[in-house]
Amino acid sequence: MSIIWCISVFCIFLSATDVIYGADARKDPYLCLRRLRPKNKFLSMNNPFENALKQLHRAAAVYEFPNDLLERISHPDRELRISIPVKMDDGVLRIFEGYRVEHNNARGPYKGGIRYHKDTDINEVKALAFWMTLKCAVADIPMGGGKGGITIDPKTLSKRELEDLSRGWVRGMADVLGPKKDVPAPDVNTTPEIMGWMADEFEKISGDKTKATFTGKPIALGGSEGRGPATGLGGFYVLDHLRKEYSLPESCSVVIQGFGNVGSNAAEVFSMHGHKIIATSDSKSAIFKEDGIDVDGLTVYKTKNGRLEGFPGSKTITNEELLLLPCDILIPAALENQITEKNAGNIRAKFILELANGPITPEADEILLANGIPVVPDILANSGGVIVSTFEWEQNLKNEHWSETEVLDKLKAVLYKQSETVYLKSVELKTDMRRAAFIVALSRIAQSMGY
Ligand code: NAD
């Protein structure tokens, strides 16, 4: 009797999940439970857009800006949410949620990457778009700020499904995109191949042959030399320029959270210039090797095994332990909200270079400042990616192809100059580098907006 009762309850549960959550819930009975839970413990506690606004107000407290400017910049120009239908390989239709936030275009077309992540939501995309407006202004490039995303773990899709989803995002957003309107780029989990599919889809829809609407494309499809390593390399140029000001040694011990595009390229360029990478991580695990990791060897190992754990000679640690290791330079290069008020007081790095966007919460910033740990903020430290993306856009519009040397020389010149500008502003106002970078950016945006 009780067995029959249990079977009936289970059947009612399955049909209810079908009605409420669609047929995919049948294949994954926990889906409805997961959708009812906050998606990410840290993101639900730390709304990245609220953090971005707190940063804005902290900067505005040490420098007088017109209230109208602060009000305008606190609201994105436009938020788009679309449903993207994809016929899955098993014949089931699934609908994915896609976003584009166009934050501000006072200085040029909206510019910013597209993120594919299971925790991506509108608040994350709004924050990232806001930071792009400031980042492009700090770099003094003729671009505004935007960002896009899709809530998806791309590792759960086949290649065909991923391509359909990416092309679907472009179909849904095509009206607002264009070389003079809005120019997307790669971000977390979006590769040059994906940018190539998107550029192709946009060309089919719009007939625009300039290829200047998407950056981060493969070189054969109009991409720029140097775009792949640009963010990691740019971070190195920034650090290299500031190293003496902060009395950092010529050969530093470096910890890098995240061994993706940005983190692995940073690891390579830092180790090439005589620094020692003692720990790094991905979303699954972290490794530590006190006498230094062979970065090329680790790249080969990760490609072959799909993980970092087990790399010969290294010790496995947790991501939490990695952030607290004593070192000269800590480089967060993964996601937002990694250093919060909970762990900031235990950070033992001498210096932090933010290559991820928003890895430190405003509360953590205050703790680090009180503990004398300087932070080079994301909007300066990781601007190498958008700078080379802008070079790619310029090459496409002029139908040119610049050599790698030309691209990297230009990147270095921009970053040395803007690092100096931000550093001098921080000295002049006796404030930290984040507030100084915000002030440099906001002053330039204010000028373009006529304030
Ligand atoms: P990616 O997808 O190539 O790499 C992200 C890496 O972080 C992966 O190794 C992943 O496993 C790891 N990761 C994810 N969650 C983690 C966690 N909780 N702990 C440790 N590691 C974790 O993405 P990316 O392009 O390298 O971007 C990384 C960061 O840099 C993001 O914040 C992104 O917005 C920022 N950024 C990227 C670019 C760019 O050009 N790609 C430019 C500027 C800023």
C-alpha cells in the first residue's frame, strides 16, 4: 500500500514539474529545486551592480562631481532581455535567457564582452557594463560601455547547440548592434570561435561587411594580432609601470586565481619576465608550488587532462587557501566577489592586481586599504583587452591589418600613460588607485556629456 502511495506521489511531482518548469525538468528532477534557490551564494549576498554604485559614491566623496552626472551614470541607457530558443540535440526545445546592457555611449559606441555562465544575471551584466564605461574612459579610447550575457554553463552544450545559441543571441540583439552603435567582444567562456559565429550571423542579417561589429574574432576572420593575450599582457604592463612606485622587487612571487584566458596569459607573461608563479586555480581546484610553476608545462597538462590538480610537483589546495597565500602579487583573474569582508582581513599578499572584473567588494576594499595592501583596480588593470579590441575595430573599419609588434607597442604606450595618470591622481588626492581611476574616468565622461 505504502509503495503504491509513494509511486503516486512521485508521478504527481513529475507532472507538476513538467507544467511549471518544462520538459527539461523531467530529465533533471532537481532543476525546480535549483531554480528556487539563490543561484550563487556570493552573488545573492553581493549584488555586483550595487557594489559598482558603492564604488562610484566612494569616489564621488573625495572629488566633487555634478549630481546630474552621478545620477545619469548610475542608470544604464538601456537593458535588453531576450528569449533564445534552441532545438537541443535530443529534439527538445529549450529557451535560454540572454542580455545586453548598454550603459553609456557619451564617448563612443557601447563596447563590452558577452559572458556565458550559469550564474550570469541582469545585475551582473549591469555592473559589468557600468565598469566598461569607466574602463574605456580610463584607457581614453573612443568607446562607451556595454556588456552582454547568457545564463548557461556552456560545458553542458554540444558544439552545434552552442553555435545555435550564439547565433540566436545575435538575431535577438541585431537591431541595437553595429560598428557605430554597439560592439560586443569575448568575456568568460566566450572564445574567438564564438565571436566568429556571431560576426558571421550579424553580417548575414545586416549585410555589413566591415566585420567591425564584433571583436575578439579569429585572425582569419578579421581579428587582431595580440587580442588573445591582450588582457593578461596589459595587466603586466600596468604592473611593470607601477612596480617601482610601490617598491615591489624585480622578481615577485605571484598567485593567480583563475587559469582561463586572462589568468593563463598573465601567468605566461609574468613568468617570462622573471616573476615566479607559485599558485593558480580553476573552478575545480587550486595548486601550489613554492619554487615556481612551469607555466608552459601546466598549460599542456591542463589541455591534456582538463584540470590543474595532479600537476607534477604541485600540492593541491583550495581556492580559499590560494587567496590567503603570502606572496608579492595576488592576481584575481576569475569572477566577481572573491575577496569580501569575510576573507579580506586574512589576505597576506603585498599588492593586488585585479584582472577579473569586480573581484573585491567595497567592504573588502576598505579592509585592504586599512591593512596597507594597494589594489590596482580592474578598470585600469584589465583594460588591455578592450584596448586591443578597439584596435581590432579600427583595423576593420580602415580595412587594415597591423603587425603584432605594432599592436603591442601601441598597447604598452596607452597603458604606461594611463597608469601614470591614475597613479599621479592618487598621489595628488591622497587616495587609493580605485578612487583615482574612477575620478580620471568620470572627469573624461563629464566632459563628453557636457557637464
Ligand atoms: P575564462 O572563462 O577564460 O576563465 C575564467 C577562469 O576562472 C577559468 O579558469 C575558470 O575555471 C576559473 N574560475 C571560475 N570560477 C572560479 C572560482 N570560483 N575560483 C577559481 N577559479 C574560477 O574567462 P576570462 O576571459 O579569463 O575572464 C576572467 C575574468 O577576467 C572575468 O572577470 C572577466 O570579466 C575578466 N576580463 C576578461 C577579459 C578578456 O579579454 N577575456 C577582459 C577584461 C576582463
